[in-house]
Amino acid sequence: MSLRLFLAVLSGLSLAGCEPPSPPPSVPAAAAPPAAPPAAPRSSPASGARVYLISPADGDSVTSPVTVRFGLDGAGVAPAGIQAPNTGHHHLLIDTELTDFSRPIPADAQHLHFGGGQTEAAVTLSPGPHRLQMVLGDHLHIPHDPPLVSDPIVINVVEPARQ
């Protein structure tokens, strides 16, 4: 092999290693996460409707389980899933407040649902003070607009007297 041919081959090989790397294969851009579904339209309560606690009363000392009676004026009680004008079902908030009235009321130990249309319940509470409040929810457990919320009460659960 001549020296010129050898240098030409060598030059070609070294230039091949100096070429800029080819771009990586195109990768499609990550799809944007789906948008959160819009809040469901909220039901409007009848004018003058109100929800309240019949018993126990604010400041009462009671033993557990506590019988809680729910009151509703100017609207009707309907089970969850039944959509009818000027109706809803009761939710009892225990030691918490509802802050987002545009979404369904959570279902947990602090947000009790009475979707069967119940107007009273026996609620087991630990000894000590407890804050109770009612919220009326529509057929989808969403508070009305404006929301029907009772005044909160504070009760004190005491140990039953020993005999």
C-alpha cells in the first residue's frame, strides 16, 4: 500500500470519528395529564331552607353512643342518588369543617353520610369534647349552592356512671 493511500484511509477513519453524533430518534412529547373533570353543577336549595341539629344541644354532656337527631326546614329529605328539586340528605361533620363546597363531601370517620335519608343516628364518640355540624348534600353528596350548613355545636362525651 502506498503511503498516500495509507494516509488517505487513515485520514478518512479519523474524520469519521469526528463527525457530530446523529440526533437521537425523535421521541414524542409526553402527553399532558388529563384535565381534572369540572365540578358537577350544584343544586340550589329552596329559599329559606335550613338544616340544624335537634339534639343533642350545644353544651350538653352525653354518654356514647350519642343519639344525634337531624332537622331540616323548607326542603325535603331524599336518599343519595335520587335527584329531586329542593331535596338532599344529611351529612354529620365530627371535629372538622368543610372547606370545599364545590366537591362531594368526603366519606370517613369525620364526615358521616346518611344517604338512606336517615334523620337520626347513634354515633359512637370517645370521651371528651366534640364539635358537631350538619351539611345537607344533594344526590351526589355535593353541598347545595348556597350550602345548607347548621350552626356547629360542642358536646362533651362523659363516661357512664358506674353502679
